[in-house]
Amino acid sequence: MKLYGIPNCGTVKKARAWLDERGAEYQFVDYKKQQITQDLLAGWMKQVGWQKLLKKTGPTWGKLPDAVKASITNEATALSLMLEQPNVIKRPVLERKGKVLATGFNQTDYENLDL
């Protein structure tokens, strides 16, 4: 199982603490240090949709020019932005055997996972 995110993100910290408290075995992937690939992102998008992966509530999104925000209308434009600006990927992404189990951290959703 892999947990993708950035270490200083509060939501990632909550997810890691939750997994650690339950003794779940996982590998943490810091996608600022280990760049997320186009193939990996495309695979996630096929499973959960680009809209669910796009984080529009953070400062990175907020600082984007309005024209750039308006141009993100499909999987291709979202993918391009996420590759250029990984902070706009909703985090964390929890994955096992290539399957996305969760995006973001919601304790109820995590409790329903078969870990």
C-alpha cells in the first residue's frame, strides 16, 4: 500500500497518524521529491475522475491566474496542470495494487477500507 502526498500537509499528517495507529503497513511517497508520473496520474484519473483529484481549495490553486483556472475543463488540461503544479493534486492519495482506495482523508472512509 502506498500513501502519496507531501509530508508537511496537515491532511497527510492525519492520514499517516491514522494508519500508524492501526499498524497499517504502507510506503509514503513524497511527490515533491519523487515526481508523480503522467501514467500514474492518468491511471488515478481513470479510477476516480480528474475532478476528484484536483484540489481547488489550496493556495497553489488560488494563486493561479483566472485564465489558467478557467482552462482546466477536462482530463488532459487537469493532467497537464497537475504535472506542472503537483500541489494541486488532492492529498493524500491512498493506493494498493494500483487501485486508488481514497483521495484526501476522511476518517469514516478510511474506517471502511479493507486494510
